[in-house]
Amino acid sequence: MKRNSAGRLVWLSLVWCLPVVLFAGGYIVRDGQPLAEIVTADDAPGSVRLAALEFRDYMEKISGASLPVRTESEIEQSAGELLPGRIFIGASRFTEPLGVRGDDLEWGAYRIKSGDGWLALIGNDAVFTPRGIYSMSRNQWQNEGQKAWDEATGAFWINPIGAGISRQYNAEFDLWSYDEKGTLNAVYGFLYGLGVRWFMAGDLGEIVPAQSTIALPEIDQTVRPDFNIRMVNYSRYGLGNNPAERDAIIWSLRLGVNKPFGWNTHHGIANITRREEVREKHPEFFALFGSDRQLQVRTAAACLSSPGLFEENLRFARFLFDMYDVPVVDVMPDDGFSSICQCDLCRDQATPERGRQGLLSDYVWDYINRLAIEVGKSHPGKYIKCGAYSTYWLPPEKIDRLSDNIIVYLVNARRRVNIEEWEKQLRREVAREWQAKTGNPILTFQNPGSGANTPRIFADDIQGLRPATGALRRRIERHQAVLRQDQGWTG
């Protein structure tokens, strides 16, 4: 078994799949012989080229037949005999007259449609384009990017986007983690309908049925995810030289996860407080303990009553909105934020009567809410994001309704074992309390530790944070039935 080296996992949603029902018609493969050509656009993006290869490889794994992969021009210019069927992977000159398109879909949704002798698997495949100040290597950032960033901001901030953006690009797949991947999801959804399963990264974790004949389906289906954001955060996404890392990356794609641009940061206040220049110039930004400001600790606690810090944080958020057009900026306190500043403005804002998980809730969320209100004035379509975590996990009591420009995400704090029923109930109740404070969706941030039973924890958490009723409950039950049948799972 290969070790998954992904590091921290961030889970903000449910992995979704929908079975494809097949009906008699033409054939993709019959008695182990290929009967269709795979077709992509001449300029297909990396995600579509990967989708075509995945479709080809799994057809061969299932049936033993190797389907040729050709571009639209190769099909049009072919002087030889072509196979009778066409599998259109992504948009091309062939899909336009068929009225099949995917650019109207969002968040990884996809469309599968068939006709006389053809099958189209298509989605939104928009390619991410970096903007603003960024570098495609660490050396380039150190030699050029950092100076340009400091000059542009007139401050000493860490750049949470441009400095490390190269790690979000995978040269092997020609793929940004931020790319839309609708067509790739369509291929995986189709394979799921044939019985393929991916229970863990690598060959050991996949189930591939043997089937010498694969019928061309009669189908017209559009599949939209139950949850828009479905992230597994690979900090080394673009450095997949290690086979285990590559396996983890491709596994996450097969599960239908995504990584929308701008959503994957946390402890965002650290971008303002961690550089030494800030500590030298603005000691008043940091918590007072005894007679000293906390300046020596890397994750030094902030003084959330500091007017200067507030203005700096607000300017930072607005700068990111303007330069990078991110939808959201994280302003969560730095890690280890467990004690309140003892200055005259801060010390009486703690609420120890609420226990450790509510000790700093009113203190922290007042700061976050004030920032969001100001952001709403200048950038009404943008959001401030903060995790409910540690000493500020419980909702604030002194704020009846949070600003419409706040996104809250519940953090599970490195869970390593299955969630007990009493804790599920507690998390459901806390989620309901948070939802009553905001009109925006509540996200969940899973941060399992080493050796965690990650799939089961994800399932428990998702079921606990969204009422398992109707279609969602039926989907969960179907997935559990598959686990029991394919793996002998009894949980």
C-alpha cells in the first residue's frame, strides 16, 4: 500500500456521482473489439485531454479493447477507415451542430448525451489564467516577485496567492487545480455507471468490472453536484514527482473534487502579522501579555482591538479583491489563538463561562463581522471568510445576525477516530446555531490527523451537518450499499 502524502485534507463538501443507466443501441465495445473513436477538439485543454485518456484506459481495463483517441481534425482528414462510433470528449466542432454544450454549467457539473452512433461527455472546461503579481517558481518570487509585491502594496504582507501559485499547476497533466473540470467529471460519472469504483489512491484502491461488451447508452442527462465546493487540499499539487503524490492527485480528480480559486486559505490574518518587518514597525498589532507584546512566537496572537490592525486587515482584503479578483479573503486568527490580549480594550471581552470552545467567540467574531461590514461597503459581491475553531468554535452571543459578507466554516480540529453519536448531535446543533446567524451556506473544514479513518469521518461529518433527507439520504444509502457489496463493509 502506498502512503498518501497529501498532507492536510480540506473537505468542504460531498463527493458526488450518479449512475448511468444503459439501454440497447450501438456499441462502444463488442466482444472485446473496439467500435468507437474517442474525439477531442484540436485545442482541447489539459483536463479534456486527461479525460480522453482516462476514458480510453478504463475501456481497455474493463473490456480489453483499446479505443483510438483522435482530434477533430484527424477525424476530418482521415483517409483510412474509421470505426463507426464516436465518443466526443469535451466541446468540439462536432458537438456544436449536435446542440451539446457544457459552458453553461458550473462547479463541475456535466452533461452526457447520445444520438445515432455517438456519445458526448461534456462540461465547463474553462482554464484558469493567473493575474496580478505572481511567479512560477520559488526563486523567481524571491528574486523578483516579493519586491514587486512590496512596492505595489506599500506594506509588509505575505502574498497568499501569487507567491505559491506555481504549486497549483501540474505540468504532467497541463492542469491547474483551479481549472473547471466538467468533462473530466462526465467521464468519471460514466465510468461510475459502469461499476468502476475508487476507494483509495493507487491501483489497490480501484474496482474495475470485467465486461467484454459495452453498449452505447441512450441518454440525455445533466448532473449537478449537491455541493459546490468539494476540496481536498494538496499543498504539493504541482510537484507530483513522487508516485504516491501523483496517485493522490489523480484519485481526488476521480472522486469529483474541485478547488475553486481563492477558497483554500485559512488563518489569513497571518499574512499581515508574520513578517518581522511588521513586528518591528507595529508591535501594537500584537497581544499584550503582562508587560510585553507577543512578538517572538511565529504564530503570535493579535490584538483584535487594535485600530491599526483592523485598518491594515481591511486594506489587505480590498487589495486582494482588486488585484486577484478572488471571491473571498480569509481573515481567521493565526493558529493557537487560545488566550486573549490583556490590554484594556481586550481583556474583558473573553467569555469563560461558555467553556473553552466559546471563550473567545464574541471577541473574534466581533472583529470578523466589523471587517465584513466594511468590505460590503466597498466590495458588496465579495466575502470575508473565517473558521469556527478552537476557542471561537461556538457562535457569538452578542451578534444576532452576521454580515451578509461573511462565510463561516466549521473546523473539526484534527479528528483521528470515528465521530461518536453525542458529538454528531453537538455538531448538528452548533451548525444550526451558526446557520441561524447567517444567510450564507455553512462550510465544513475537515483536518484529520495521521492515521485517521478519513472516508468514514468525512461521511459522518457530512451527514451530521446537512439533514440526510430525500435525495441526499437515498444517495448515501446507495453508496453504503455499494461499499457493503464491493468491500464487505459492515459500518
